Amino acid sequence: MFSNTARNLRLDGSLLRCELQQNGGGNWVGAEVDLNNHFDNNGFGKICSGGRGFWATLDHSKTRLDGHTFYGACSAGPNYPGTYYDFKLDLDRYFKNRDGRLVFIE
């Protein structure tokens, strides 16, 4: 779990930024990852890992980070304009700290 070695988690647009410990207890270093490069919307309002481009389908007024959990609402797709579905992503499930770098878990 990267959150055990992370502090000051925040969102800056689609960028997840934080400070991570190096070598399991060493220096704190700045780290970031673009969530848009790792998640997509399946077209039916469900966020899926391993894709790209989900950020454009979100209702950004509902986007927030609470600890290591990312909350938001994504579009149900072009056939349902204005319809959004709430989601939450436990970022510990998708990322790890590799010596001060946020790495996506395949």
C-alpha cells in the first residue's frame, strides 16, 4: 500500500501528487502520476483500470480525494446525456511506492 508511505496527497486536475518515502523510511520526495493515463470510462459510467482518458468524462464538481480514496461521478455515455454515476477508487489497489515513485500496478 503506497498510502502507508505517503503524505500530503492532493489532486491537481488529473494529477495525483504527494510526497513519498524512499527506501521504506528514508527521505521524503515529491511524486505524481496522471490518473488520466491509467483509467478510462467504459462508456456506461464505470471507471476501469488499464485504459486512458477518463478525466474528460467526469463531473468535476463531484471530484474529491479523501485520504487514499478518489471519489467522483462519470458520464453514462452519449446515449444518456447529463447522467452520471458515482464511483470511488481505492488508490492503494492501483498504485505502489517504488522507492519514491508512484507506480501503477498492472
